[in-house]
Amino acid sequence: MAIVVAALLGAMVASIVTARVCRASWQRSVRERVVPLVERCDAAGPSGDAEDPFVVLDRAVRVAVEDRVAAAADARRLRDALDGVPHAVLLFGPDGTVLDANEAATPFLQARHGDALVGAAVEDLVADAAGSGSASTTIELFGPPRRVVEVVAVRIGTADSVGVVATVGDVTDRRLLEEVRTDLVANLSHELKTPVGAICLLAETIDGETDPEALARLSGRVHREAMRLSATVDDLLDLSRIESIGGHDGGPVDLVEVVGEVVDRSSDAARRAEVEVHVDPIAGVCVVPGDRVQIVSALANLVDNAVKYSDPGSSVHIAVGAVDGEARIVVADEGIGIPSRDLDRIFERFYRVDQARRRRTGGSGLGLAIVRHVVANHGGRLDVRSRLGEGSTFTMTLPSTPVAPVAHVEPSVGTV
């Protein structure tokens, strides 16, 4: 009987090996489940009470196969989990060779371009971690695009079998967030400190002044600095609110009415700056789904910037219309223009192209950041074209919805 059973076991093992089932795992299952049952059959002898050895063998083989299938499923789940990790994960053996890696590690194994630097750093850290237990470093890749990656290597295993697992994570967004936070605190402190310092100095001067004309002049300066401080705080609150919303309420907004409101709001500033604001002919009725307050704020900031950075006697043009199912608002000025090197940064908080002109124009430096977030909340695009000495053109493109014509009052065209 034992010979027959052994022959059957040999045939089964051979078939499983042919089917690429791991030999070591199969033999372990056989030893643990089949052999004890076969020994029970032999011990029972030819008695009629003994269980049929073929039934025993069949049951044992089924159990072993089920265990193998379950182990394979666990391995697949682990592999899927590793491949789903955004960080690269690499497992190194005692001799420093790569035993396993997930999909995110493929670029570093191929060692192309900037990833070759990361691959070399991984090898160095693996060697260090094998002795010290752990090692880490941060690498900046200047691209394009610019990236920052963090490499960490940790020793695993026992004294007899030491290995190292290394991870490579892209921390570009985290580094950028840290830089933005640092710049925000520094710039905000500066922007608030300047008017506060001026108010304190003016208050001390007023305290010992008796001349009515000087008092009137100084009090006017205090008022202007206070308004400047208030405008900065208001812009900060607006930016915080717009960023936290992350969208809009979806209500219909008539852009022609928005333009009229903004033109009226900017009329006093334009008159003081001796700048003419013109509204070009409206290209049909244009209504978009969105937040009216946000859109008014964005356009007001664009017009305010255009007026501030235009020379006396120049003009600012506003146009709105529907093009290919989208709404466009264009604000063009004849001002000082923006250098090409600064075009990618003008939408950052507190960024100033001309620090010297900033002292004359005032403002919080948050206007274009507000515009960018408003356009993003509405799923639109924001484009800018500019040449030094010739002016700038900002274009807001927003998704529009077709609506029936509505009656509205056209904003005035010409000088405001």
C-alpha cells in the first residue's frame, strides 16, 4: 500500500511542478498533511475499518492545493499593495543586489537622466544602512521639471541574513508648501509692518505738532496708511475665503453686469491716476455659472492693477464675450509691461516685479493670487501676454452656459 501511495504522490508532485507550483512550498505541504495521513492508513492495516487511502490522499492533496492557492492570493495582494504605493520600494539582499521592487522603482532601476543620480544615492545609502542600521538623504533634481526626492534605507532581517529596504519618495509638493509658508510669513510680516510702523511714527509726530496745516497733512497720511493696512487685511481674508471654498455655488452670473460694477468701482482710482477705462463693444450676452462675488473680485483686481501700472494719459480696455462655448474677459493696458522672466511668478502672493514702483502704487500684492484662485475655482484658464514698455493683456476664460437673451444696462464706454 505504501508503494502505491508513494507512486501516486510522485505523480502528483510532478504534475504540480509542471504547472509551476513552487516545489519547496508543495513539499512542505506534503510533509505536513499527506505523509501523516498515509502513515495512518498504513498503521490501520487491511481492516475494513481503515479509511480508503485514495480518499485520504485526495483530501490531503486538496487541502495542500487550497493552501497553495491561498498563499498565492496573499502574495498577489501584497504585490498589488506595493505597486499601489506612490513611493518606490526596493528590497536588497546581503550582497547588495536587488531582490524585489515595486512599479514605482522602475525609473531608478533603469537609471535614466536625473533618476540615475537617485539610483546612485540609493546604492550608497544601502551600503551605509547595512552597517549603521539606517540612512537617509534628500536630493534636488533641477529637471525640468524640478523635483525633490527623499531616499531612506533601513536594515532588516537577522544577523544570519541581513537585507536592506529602501524607499524613494517625491516630496516636491511638500518642499514647495514649506517654501510658500515661509515666504508667506516673511512677506506678510513685511506688508503689515510697513503701514503699522508709518502709523506709529505719524502718531508720534502729531502728538507734538501744533500747526493746523501740518496736523491736517499728517492726519491725511495716517488715514492713507490705515486704509492700506485695511486693504491688505481685506485681501488676505478674501484670498483665505476663496482658497477654502475650492469651487463655486453654480449660480448664473451675467459678465456684462460684472464689468459694469467693476468699472463703477474703479472710476475714482482711474480719475486720480488720469487713466481712461474703456469698455469695448460687447460680443453678445455672456452668462456663466459661478460665484458673482468671486468673479467681481477677480476682475476688480485685474482692472486695479491695470490702472496702477499705467502712466497718466494712457488707457485700459475691458472686453467680454463668448467664444466657442466659453466666456472671455480681457483686460488690456498700455502700462509698463512685465519682463518675461517674471511672467511665471506674478501670480504668487506678495510677488512684486518692481519693488521701487510698489511704494508708489501701494496695494497688498495679493490681487493676482486672488485672480488665479477664482479662475481655478471656476474651472477656467488665466493667460497673460506682456511686453516691457508696451503694456499687458490678461484674459480670463470661463466655461459658459447658453441662456436666453436678457435685458441689462450696457456699461458706459469711454472715460470713467
